[in-house]
Amino acid sequence: MYNGHMKRYIENQITEDLKKKMVFITGPRQVGKTYLSKQIRALYDKSVYLNYDSVDDSKVIRSREWPLENKFIILDELHKMKGWKNYLKGVFDTRPEHQSFLVTGSARLDTFRKTGDSLSGRYFAYRLNPLSVKELAGSMKPFDALNALNRLGGFPEPFLSGSEDFAGRWRAQYYTDLVRDDILEFSRIDEIRSMKLLLELLRRGVASPISYANLAGDLQISPVTVKKYLEILEALFIIIIVKPFHRNIARSILKEPKVYFYDSGYVDGDEGVKLENTFAVSLLKHIQYLQDIKGAELSLNYLKTKDGREIDFVITEKGEVKTFIEVKLSDQNISKDLRYFKDKYQKAQAVQAVHNLRQARESEGIQVAHAGEVLEGLEA
């Protein structure tokens, strides 16, 4: 199990960006945003951490009463304050030159990040994701790290406990809090029951294309409402929606997506399904990291044809296929579908990632590699 100081993967980039602009950190609840912000705080000799959920802190925030000599100001949960965008604009535009601002939050802050507003040009945004094989590379072997992530999920507290019992208790409380606080903020009280049922159905259907119509029938609501609920769960960093790749983007949106969870430990499925879920979280983290630090135009999709050929994950850049990834628990034989699509898209990289692999090899341009090592080779 992991031991030692946990330095998160975006700390260095954030530290540099704070010299130029405000920095926003968004991400799932309990993914480590506050921990990371306090680690960065340790680099400054005069700093202050203010959480809008605290009555005392909220008074300081509203009146801007932190000492002028403070070099670093952390504003946590600020998006809960009415008029927070204009407030931040005023604070940043009138700040002394020596002051840096870090703003952390979850769904509401991320929704703003996507739409942009009066704060345009004043901040850089980062998405903090769960732990991954790459992030654990200095302390755990790739195979062991991947096993642990499949069992415990990548949220720091349950992962670092090393205990499935603790992780189970943590998870029960985590999802209770999510439903009670975050989901209710986005929906009505009478919708909570349907949202809970939807979560249960989704965690049993991970890695398979979902049908809006079937879910609607199970929940006795309309397909439009199902789509709305899925968008809420995605905005809250509970689920990851992976759409099918198609050159025609409009057609891609109309086809059935696959759903994964940010928390692999929450998945109700066999070892192979949990493995695929961990890959989804890790690949999304890799892509979002490159988007946030380089502005890369990458996306995560899957591929399925009408005749049933399917690839688990496709990474595209500017709409063109860059990498095919097929995830296997133990299958040593190269997937026929992977061969088919490699022939069709010869410039793309093709990888079959196998967790229990005896020997890595390459055949006809397709890499058969240890799953843990594939994840260790990602950017984040």
C-alpha cells in the first residue's frame, strides 16, 4: 500500500500559474481539493484559508478583511455566495501585486468554467481527479497500484486506508451526502428517489451502452428526464459519460453512451468491469490534464459498429483517431475488432491492455501490454 507524502500531480503547474492569474480547482467531492490547496499554502510565509461554509470565514470573505500582507488567499466553496463572480472580479482587479488567489469548488464552479463570464482572462482552471497508477508510480508497482484502485477506488481517503471495510463505510456515507446535499441542489426533493434508483441501475450497467428508453421504463419517467438526470450526475463528478466516436459529431451525440463512475469501488460488477472503469477514470484524467495545461483538443470515446464490432476506448484529437485501447482482464489473444480497426485506421496507435499478462509483445502494429504499465505511461 502507498506510504508517504502525497504530492498531487497538478501542484507544480498550479504554483506557476498562481504567479500570473487566479487558479480555479474543481473536481469531485473529497477528491483532495482542500488538501492540495493547503499543501500549496505551505509554500507561502503569509497566507489565509477561508471556507464560505464557515460562518466566521464567510464574514471575512464578504468584507474582504484578510490582512493586506497576505501573499496567498484560498477561497473554498466561494461559488455558494450570491454574486461570487462579480465579487471575484472586483477582488482580483484591485488586489495588491503580491497577492495570489486560489478558488476551489465542485459542480457549480465547474459549470461556470465551461460557460465563461466576466472573469474571462483572469484565471486558469484545473480539474483534480482521483488517484491513478501514474500518480502512484513512485510508491507502488503498476500491477499492485491497479489492483488497489480496482478494489478501493481512487479517492484518497478510502485508497490510503488500504481497507475494504473502511472503504465500504466511507462509500456509504459519501453517496448519502451526495444525494442529500449536492444532487438536491440541482434537482427537486421529489426527484431524489428516481435519482437514487438511477444510480443503482447505472452502477450495475457499467461498461455497457445504456438505453435512455430502457432506463426511462425502469424508472417510470421520460427519456428526456433520464437524460437530464445523467447530465446532473455528470456535472456532480459522479459519473463519466463516454459517447461513441463518429466523424459526424451530431450523430455521435444521438447514439447510446456508456457510463462509468469516478469511484471504481462503487461499481457493482466483476473484476473485468471494475478494470474497465479504472481505465475510463484514468484516461479521462490523462485527457483533462492535457486540456488544462496545454489546451489540447482531445476527447474520450468508444467505438461500436452496427454489425457489433466494438473498441472499449478511443482517444481522438481534433476529431481524428489517435489511439485505440481494448481492456482485458486475462485474454492473451489479440481482439479481432482491434485488428479490424487498426487496419481501417492505420495511423492510429492500437493497444490491448491486459491486466494478467504473461508476456508483453507487438503483433502487426498492435501492442499487447501490461494494463498497469499502460496506465503508468499516461500523462497524469
